[in-house]
Amino acid sequence: MSQERDDLPTTEVEWRERLSEEEYRILREAGTEPPFSGEYVDHEADGRYTCAGCGTTLFEADTKFESGCGWPSFYDVDDDRVETRPDTSHGMRRTEVLCANCGGHLGHVFEDGPDPTGLRYCINSVALEFEEDG
């Protein structure tokens, strides 16, 4: 269950207390986990992936696909659950994906995904938690 914005930490000190060191680095400092290292890269189960920062449902398991990029990849998301913004860090032009509820950095979206959207949401496992169906 996602937390309402009023219940979320309001300072970086509070976020540091709530998140693990690695979760903080990814979600709050826009870090990236090493490729093929994440818990959910090869994960297959029925359910949904939620934001590790606030619990908001982000991706349904049936939209996950094997992209070979080293991070969990999804081809669709509820547009009300994520926000995007330009990212020019590291000398690249990309589109950053953030949780719309808590503002946590999730990863990036690219226009090289499968049908029906043509999108590949490349997401850090550390930024996710999984809720299995049933």
C-alpha cells in the first residue's frame, strides 16, 4: 500500500533514516546499480512491482520483459504513477523516470522497447519491491 504524500519523509535526514544506504543512493541521489546485479533482473512471478521508497504500485509483472540490458525492463506503466524529466548527466541525453508519489529515482526510459508501446523502462532493482499475487 502506498503512503500518502503527507506521511512521507520531508527531509533528507528522514529519508536516510528510512532507507538503506543503497536505497538512498539510488532513490534520492539518482544512482545506478551495476548491471545484472539486481534482485529482479531475472525475476519472474505474477504480481506487481512497487516503489521501495513509498510503496506505490509502478509496474505490473506482465509488462516485464527480458531486454538483455542488465536491469529489470518493463514496456508499460500507469502514467499517473511515474514522472519523467530530461537527464543530461554523464554526457548523455536520456529520460529519467521517477516515482510520482515520492519523487524517488527509478531509472530511465528508452524508445527501443517491444510492442505495443515501443518503450523500455530500465529500472533499478533497488528502487523496487515485489508484491506477489495470491
